Amino acid sequence: MNIVNNNQQFGLVSKLIHWLMAALFIAIIAIALYMDELPRGAEKFEWVSLHKAFGVCALAAILLRIAWHRVTKVPTPLADGWQLKLAHLGHVALYLLMLLMPISGLMMSLAGGHDVSVFNWFTLSALSEKNETLSGIASFVHHNAANLLYLVLALHVGAALHHHFILKDETLKRITSA
């Protein structure tokens, strides 16, 4: 297996980052859906803290992914025309949302006067003074962008499955096969 990408397939590093991000976002979304149903209290705050820690890890992973894609080539697209344009638009939306969600979540917490502990490895300290306006804007962005992220993720997975089961091309295999 190649460590770096080639014209036909993603390399090991790209695959690991891709699936790490998938696992992180599944965990983040599952925790968010669960914690939203909990009453305010100690248990909810523990889940919120876990959600934030995974969010910081997701931000690091997307930044790593962007950096990696700047230093290695991306496999030649299998689609062309409108499908290639739609795939590109979908990936741009996905990247923007994967950046926007953790950044807005961090701003919501830090501007709201809350530190963000990342699994007790390190802590991002809250702003010296609360900024309710900034926290409120970040909260609005975070909660509304979540629904858009759910849609874009569903389209991303749906497109991969469409390529695999309907078009029977190599698109999904490029990010899954050894």
C-alpha cells in the first residue's frame, strides 16, 4: 500500500485521516443528539465536555487533512462534467462545515466564559471577559450549521454508495481498499 496518494487511489495517510474524521464526526453527532435530550445537570455537562474535546480533535484533523492535501496529489477524478462540479461543490461544502462547526463551537464556549478541556491533555482558556454577543452569534452559527452538515454528510455517504452500488465504479474503493 502506498503511503501517499497516486493517480488511481488515496494513500494510507489520506485514508487514515478520512476515517479518523468519519469516526470523530459520528461520535460528535451521536453525543450532540444524546446530550441535547438530557436535563441541565452534571451528566449533561460531562457529555458537553466530551463533545467539545472531540470537536477540538476534529478541528485538528481537518487542518491536518487540508495540509496533507496541499503536499500530496489527489487521485484523478472518475467523474466529469456536471458530476465532477457537483462532487467538487459537495467537498467544498463539507470542508467548510467541518471547519465551521468546531470553530463556532469553540467561540461559543470561550466567549461564553467556559474553558475547553481536551481529555485533560490541555485546556483552551476562556476569554478574559465574557462576550455574550460573540457567544450568541457563534451559538446561532453552530446550531444552524449542524443541520446543513447533517445534510452534506448524508449526501456525501449517499454519493459514495451510489458510485459503489449503482455506477459500480472505483470511487468508494479508492478510500477503503488496502
